[in-house]
Amino acid sequence: MLKEEIVELTESEFLRRYKLNEKYLLSLSSENLLRGYLFQSGLWSWSGSSSTTIDLEEFIDNPSDWHSGWESLTSELRGHFLGHWLSAASRTVNVTGQCELRGKIEFIVDQLSFCQNNQDDGWVAAIPREMMYRMAKGKSAWAPHYTLHKLFMGLIDTYAILGLRKALDIAENLAEWLYQWSENFSEHEMDDILDYETGGMLEVWADLYKLTDNKKYLTLVKRYTRRRFFNALIAGDDVLSNKHANTQIVEILGAERVWEVTGDEWFRKATDAFWSQVFEERKPYITGGYSCGELWAPPGDLSSRLGETQEHCVVYNMIRLAYKRLLRTGDIRLADFIEKNIYNGMFAQQHPYSGMVTYFLGMGPGSRKRWGSPTRHFWCCHGSLIQAQAYLPSLILQKEESQRRIYLTQYIPFRTSCSLGNDEITISLTADNQRGAGPISRSNSHGKREIQHVDLPQIPFHRPDKWRFILNVKCQEETNFALHLRLPAWAAGELVATIDGVSCGIKRDVLPGQYIIEKDWLNDQIIIEIPKKLVVEPLAGNDSIAGICDGPIVLAALTNVPFKISAKPDDFLAPHNERHHSFWNEGQYVSSGEHPGMMFVPLMNITDQAYTVYFPCS
């Protein structure tokens, strides 16, 4: 199995977006994040005035400043966002060491402990216990397990990543409440309960078992395994079509985690069966995303499902699941899948300036992104957005210590110091966005220097059709290991790696999609070039409808009305506004021919304009 190596992002659009997310995490007040928990535990209330007079200072805490939407005190999902926040904030602090954010985490965990201690039975939530009993009786209750899972997830990540023991204690006390509550139901009754959206409760119990070695959590794993779903998957039944996608994905994430910590092959069979139905039998949209109206489409046919597509939660959790399988199997196709979803999901559904989320990403003609607000919506996708951005530094580099191998699976600028056995290795990747174009270039210090200094090599006259990177490897002494470089599925030719213009002994791996450089490393700089081109990708279920990609990046036309395009995009698209100041404008094109003057731009850069992704194609 591969092991993820968490890295630090460096100057790039990736870092700018990451910092946008970090800024948002810091901007939310602890009081607002905790309000539902304090209210439910009896530690806070509000009436507008505490006496027969109205004091000005009492207006400091005013409902107009509280979180609303799904976090309002009348919402049955209130409290879910705090779990997302704890998870995202813990991952961010682990990478950046941000002191203020760590302080907020510690304060919030302390307050949650007060909330739990102010009750007699271990319960701590922003929703009342009664919702659990109501759900068990088959009465209406909006996903109480889902909401509890988010808190568990945040607490477990806070302990596992930052080592805050109090967070684990809170999680274990709440787990005991659920242990006692769930022992009252038969397996059949639990299956009925689990038909409500349960979030990742199965993953919670596997995580807690791994952290504590307490067999109680294996009992909870058994109780929370929805066997009617898993058995049908293993039998090969289609239990996905027109079912709620994100409900099932997180259950499979739980099954994958149970297999990791217990070795129970039945759970691996379930995850493999699910992945086969999704990855092999179904085809994603051109963006790499699945789901329309939050549901799975039938296998191989998206032709009538171009409405409210690609729920962001599905994007994030499919990235997580694909990454877990990549670490387990080494299947490099999964890195290609993740890459498409980074550009055309995570980034396309994050506003490039406000950092907010669009719940869906429409694929129909004249679609528009509908952005959430910082404190007024708090959809489920709002939570998965902040987690997805914080997850990015985990997706780039992996290692296999026993085989002395390091894998670069995402071409995102970073630096890290890692170890292979007793050997310390420093690795950094920088995008050369002067002699290459992309990925997603913006104003940068290197480019500003290049346009001022005439003694440097000439910048190309026109936008290059390739990505170009500088990879630096430094070791304290000569160190032998194999560096694996992914050849992206979109590459228009072979990957080229050179030292001082000379091939550095790169060779194809026996596995498809990878190159290997195996050598004694000391202080080496490798230039990596990956050629790209415009390609047309047909829509699953209708080959006469297609979209356009520039490498892994989906292009969209700024129009309400689709028009006929050629299967050879170079015949009707030409670079437009290709250079701005210190960088190349990647993905900017203008149409010619029967429909001249139509602007095509990266889908991830669109904010409020109407756009069209799919076109009639011949």
C-alpha cells in the first residue's frame, strides 16, 4: 500500500485558493459555530432583552448576525457545519501551523466539552435526542445520524491530526450514548433506521476502533452495516440507479475503512463491487463528476440528465474514495479521475474570489452557478467545500517505504521534507509558467522577473501547448530511490524529463500511465514537460453531443445557446488573449467559422456568466 505524504503548497493558484479557504475558516466566529450546541445543552438562550428595559449592550448578540440556512436554530441539520469546520481547520493547521486557527479549535473543543458535561448521558449535539427516537419509529426526522457523523468526523480528525485528547474523549462519550441506544434494535430494525441518510457513521466506528482498540466499536460496526445494501452490491444488483449518490458513497468509504482496520474481506468485496458499478459501468460527465439532482444516473447514459448535476458533496467524497483506492491498489487511473475533479469540481464549484460554493454545477445550455453566502446558507456542500480545499495537500505525493519509491501523482506546486527509512529527502515542484502554460497560471513573482530581465532566455512568442515543471530533489548524501511520475491520460504525447537538456534515464513503468526515474539522488533538478491539446469528449449515451477539454480542464462557451461544433476543435478554436503581464492565459479561446466570436474559457474560472458545456458535434 502507498502512504500519503502531506506537503506544503507553494506560490500558485492552488495556494491562493487554499489561503482563501483558510481565511474563511478564520472569519467565522466561534460563538456562531457553537450556538446550536450551547443552546441544546442549556448553556445559552436569547430573548432580545433580559429585563423590562432594553440595554444597548444586549444588541451586540443579535439574530441578524447568527448563522442561518441549514445552521439556523430551526433547522433539523443544525450543527453539521461545525464538524466540517473542525476537520478542515485541523488539516489546515497541520500544514500551515496557523496559531490563531489552532486557538479557535482548542476553544471550540473546550466548549463542546462543557456542553457534554452539562448533560447527564454523554449527549452532545445541536439537535435534540428526541430526533433519534422519532427516526427509529419511522417518523419524519431530517437525517440525525448525518448530523452526528459530521461532529464525530471533526472530533476524530482533531484528535488524529492535532493530538487533542479532549476531542477523542467527547467522541467516545457520545459513542457510548449511541451504543446504548442502538442495542435496542434488531438487525432488521437497524436496516430500516440506516435507510435514513446516516452519513459516515460506519467510518466513525472503524476510526474509533483503530484509535482505541476498543471492541465495542466492532459491535457498532456490525450494527451500522446496512447489509441489504452491501449484499445487493456483492450480488451484482444495480442498487445505484436513481438512488441518492452521496448516501451510498460515504457508506462505501466506511466499508473501505472497516476493511483497512479489520482485514474483513467481505467489506473489500462490497467496495470493489461498488467501484465496478460506478467507475467501470457508469461514465462521468466531462468534468469527471457524477450525479444529477443528487442521484446516480443509469449505467452509460447521461443524455437526458444535463440539469442540476454534480453535487459538490459527491465530488469531494468520490475524490476521497478514489484516493483511498489509489493508496490501496496503485491504479494510476484513479489519479487521473482525481485530477479532473480537482479542476472541474473542487475549483469549478468554488468561487475564485469569495471562496463560496455552488451546490450543483449545471451542464445544460445557459447554466449559471448559484453561489452560497458566508453565513446564510450552510448547505451540506458548503461543508464539503471547506474540507475539499483543506484536503488538497494530501493528494499530491505518496511513498512506498519498503520498496523505496516516491510517487508524484498530481502536478501541483509544493515542497516537502520526507523520509525513506533513515534518509531525509527534500522535494519541491514549481510550475514554469513562462515556457509552459498552466496549470491555471496567475500573476507570479517568477513571471514578473522574467518580463523585466532581458538577460534571461527568451519567453516563447505564443502560448505553449504543454505544461512544464521544475522538480528539485535534495538529499543529505547520495540516496537511491525510484521516483514515479504520472503520465496523465490527457497527455498528447510522451512525458519528457531532462537534466541540463539531457534525458535523465526515465523509463516507462510496467504499469500503464507511469514513468520511473531510478538513480542515486543528491542535488538534482529535473525539467518535466507534458504536451497537451484540445480534445472533444462525447456525452455518455449520445455520441452526437460533446464538450471540449484543454488537457484536464473543461472549457465552456459564454453563451445561452449551444451551436454545432467540429470533432476537431483546432478547426474552429484559436487562442484568445493568450498572454497577460507575467503569465499565459491558459484555456482562453475564441471560435471562428459558422459561429465566430464565441468565447471559450475554463469552466473553473466562470463566476456569474451564463455558460454552455455540451454542444451538437459532428
